[in-house]
Amino acid sequence: MNRKSGFTLIELIITVALVAIVMTIGIPSFRTAILNNSRTAQVNEFVGVLSLARSEAAKRGFRVTVCRRLNDTTCATDTTSIWENGWIVFIDQNRDNIIDAGEEVLKIYSPIPNDFTLRGNVFSKSIAYLPNGVGSEAGTFRLCDSRGVDQARFVVISMTGRVRVREKESGDTCP
């Protein structure tokens, strides 16, 4: 007898149906995991930037400023630029929140992904750390993604310069 191996049409239909069911259940949770990991990476990077600025201010004995990036050599001083364009960390010897000739740029950060927004409530242009590690003012940055305020993270900076991350509280919003 000559037997041929392979799948029958019914076996193929059942297999395709099972794959479709598994994909329908798995893809949304996979997308959520990707968004959560991306959000965590963005928050960690920004907290790292603030920690770098604070530690460099204490180490060098000068004010260190983190400003919104207009380009790789200039801080944005207008009111329309946003934190999503990246930021620059520099030694601000004359305390004017602008990179002047002779002031050392410590690090330049690229723009964050398009599906994120980063806004500061009192930090419209920059945040600075004084030589004793104290922040120039207290405030909160909010990092939001396409899922809105319920999945947002808030980077809180105290007057002592301490940085912490929190989840949504009553009254929080996203742009």
C-alpha cells in the first residue's frame, strides 16, 4: 500500500484556528509589556540624568544645569520647545541656565521616542543643582505615553534635590 504523509485539511484548519486564538490573546499583553518596559527605560534614563547633575554639582563645586535641548550646543530658551527634544547637562558657572563659552557640557541626550511626552510643572526650561546637591526648586516631571495618565510616571524632585518616582495620584494629568 502506498501511504502519503501530510496534514489533512481539517488538521490544518484546526491548527490555524488555534494559532489565531493564541495570537489574539497574546499580542495585546505583549504590546503592554513592551510599553511598560519602554516607559521604565525612559524614567530610569531621566532619573539617571538628574542624579548625574546632582552628583557632578557636589563633586565639582559648581552649579550644574539640565536644560531642554534645542540642538547639541544650545539650550532651548523659548516657551514652545519641549523636554521630548532631549536635554543637555552642563556646568553653569555664571548661573544663567545658558551654555556660554567656556562652560563644560557633561552630556547631551537625544530626543525620547515619539509616543512619549515629558513635561515639568515648574521646570519649563531647566533644572539646576547647587554645589551642595540641593535643587534650584522643587517640582515634578510627568512622563506619559499613548495610554494616558493612568500609566504615566511622575519624577518628583524635592527641595533637597532628592529624586523619586511615583505613580498617578489624584489631580495628575497628561498633555
